[in-house]
Amino acid sequence: EISARVLAANGIRAYLFDAPRPTPELSFALRHLHAKAGINVTASHNPNIYNGYKAYWEDGAQISPEQADVVSAAIEKVDIFTGVKLVSLEEGKKSGLIRIIGEEVDEAYLKVVLAERIRPNAIPDVADDFKVVYTPFHGAGYRLVPEALHRLGIKHLFPVEEQMVIDGNFPTVESPNPEERTTMRMAIEQGMRERADIVLATDPDADRIGIAVPDEEGNYVLLNGNQTCVLLTYYICRRWSETGRLDGHQFVVKTIVTSEMVAEVARSFGVKVFDCLTGFKYIAGIIRRQEPLGEKYIGGGEESFGYLPEDFVRDKDGVSSCALAAEAAAWAKSIGTTLYQLIKELYVKYGFYKEGLVSIVRKGQEGQEEIHRMMVDWRTAPPKVIAGSSVAVIRDYLTGESRDLTTGKVTPIDMEKSDVLQFITADRSMVSVRPSGTEPKIKYYFSVREPLDAIDRYDAVGSELDAKLERIKKDLRLE
């Protein structure tokens, strides 16, 4: 509201939503209303002390680092005590410079979400005994996600009622992060009571999605972000292929710390794959770059539980991702399987990938300096062997170079510069290191892979990969 009042005081028209809305709806509304920029105030899945101001540009994507620098320079020129113009909300509305929006944009947004169904009959075909549990963790998905699911044809939707009330203190969870099983506890317990086919969650600003699915014994397994990305990408590619919609001009996008399995799946269908830095503004940038070339974005995401099925939004979208995940689960049910069984089958086909993440917190100015020293140390003294396999390639996204340690060949990385290092071993294991862009952390991402020749070897190979992940952490002294 304050942002709208400042804009109006400067003669700029501002559309102000009448209540909290999902972050992806802001991205959609920007393009729908032909606005120049967008503002969202959110802490996303973090405690409210991390409340942040997210700025978007006219294509619906978050502003680029270059644009952010221009904005920051303008901020520096403003005297915060005397240079900020402000009108009251009533003055802004009376002048017509502040316009309250709501249901009409919701309807337009839901219309495009529903229009992107890949198999419109997927849910109606199994609706009589297809059950879904959903929670918004006290956040902005509380209305539009259930509405989208109902309109898809879901008859048996069970919201976690205690968590359907907007409350920035998140009274029923320690942290409203769908990555955490403890956070998903109430939803999973309800899923077990209802024997749900899928449990869905969105984080408080409804741009990320959490999914839990039952295994063969009826125990609910929380999918990680990589598995979600793999399953949704596979469903899109397979259904587009079966309906004859793939013609070589489609592409998916993943971040450099997201599982390579996503790329394996897409390429097996003849779909192009692009890598980018962490953050959906980079995925949006690739969509923007490829559009004039006549290429169609059909899906993409990142390991941190963000996915975007279509390009009418230019940020991760928990609403449309919930709709797609429900459709995929219903489709799996119609062919006699489940998403849990499907991920196992995909591991047999493409290789069993497992990923891990370690975040080391270092607060304050001293912590920031320590994280910087860590990155310098990894550059000057990189590991030579990780978990028994020699390091074959080092990618440094700050220098923009990839070095093959076997041949000595150096090739440029066609990507924006960023403080990220990747170590790839001879056996295709990968370690990525980067400072967090939003929290006082340095993050270590791990990816390991082994062939899986049969589903009945799933547990044994999974244990081997878990042991390998632990050995990597030990070798890097991260335990």
C-alpha cells in the first residue's frame, strides 16, 4: 500500500491488489494489465524478519542485476527524510492513480492456468476415487490453489483447515518451508487419514511447491525439488510427444545446481535444454531470449522446489505447478501406477540420481568475510579427488571458464558471471559451491549417480548413493 501511495504521489498509476495474492499472480498481472513494473513484499518461505521487496519488470520477470544496479543508484540520490513523496490511499484512489484490483485478475489468471492442461480428461477420468490434500502454510495460496484444483475436476479435495488461515507468524509450523518433512507433518497425517493420492503444499507466497506421495506400503514420501522437477518435466515431455506436439522447437530450462537427470529426460524426447544461474530471473531471461527465435518454453525449475510449467508467468509458480502435479498424479493413476512408482521407473531408464545439500551459516560482517575467504580457498586449492574419483572438470562461473583437467582445455561459459564453483569428477559426481544470495550462508550442492538395472535394486543402490554423499561431505570436511 505504501509503495502504491509513493507511485501515485509521483504521477504513476498503481494497481493495488485488495488482499494478499500468490507471487506468480503478480508476474501474470504485469503482462495482463500491460504494466511497466511490479512490486511484491514477501518473506517467501522464511521468517518475517526476512521480509523483502521484490521488483519485476514489464515482461513479468524479476529485474536483472543490471536493472537492480540502476535502481540502487537512484535510491542513493534520494534523501529518505525529505525526498520521498507520499499521498494518502484515499487521495490516490480519488485521483484514479491507485486502482484496486482483485477478482477480475484472479479469473484471468485461473483461465490461463486451466488452459494449459495437457490432458484435460486426466482428472475427470479418475475423479470419483482421486483424493488430494492441500496446505498453503497460512499463506497466499489459500484461495486460488483450491479453486484451480476444483475447476480441474477434483471432487475430493481435503485442505488442512488449521493452515488455511493467513498468518505471518505461521503458528502451526516451525518454518513454512515445504522442503522440511516436519513442516509437511500435518498435511501428510491428513493424507494418511484420507488415503490421498497426492499431498500438495505451497510456501507462503505460493511460488514453490511441496509434494508427498504414497509408496507401496502407504507411507508418504516427500519428493525433493529435483524429483519434482524430473517428474513434471517427464510428464510434460511424454504427453507432448504422445499428442504429436513436439517438433524440435521446444525447450526446458534448469539451474546449474539442479539435477542433470532433468536434462537427460528432456533430451530423450528431443527437447532442448538450457542451464542458467540460480534464480528464476535467469530462467525468465532464457525464455525472453528464445522467444524471438520461434522456440517454445514448456517447463523448467530449480532444486529448491520451484517450477514453472508454462510461460504466461515469468517466475516460479506454485499455483500452476499444483495443477500440473495433480494432473500428473491422476494420469499415473489412470494407467495403473503412481508418481512414486514412476520415479523409480525413471531411475531405471535414466540412472539413479541422488542429491544433497549442506548450508553453513556465517552471520554478520565477519561471517560475510569468512564466506568470501572460503570461496577464495576453494579457487586457489581445489580438491583433486572426491569420494575416490578424480576431479575431471572445474567450472568457475566468476571467471566464466570451464577447465578440463585431463586435457588442459579451457572453454568459456556462456552465462552471466556469478560466484559459483563446480567440481565434476570422472564418475560424473558433481559438487557445486556458492554463497547464498538472500541469507548469510555458503551452500554446497552434491549430485551422485549410479545405474539402476531393476526396480528391486532401488533400496540397495539408494543406500550406496547415500553412503557416497556422506563420503563426499567427509572428504570436503563438511560433517
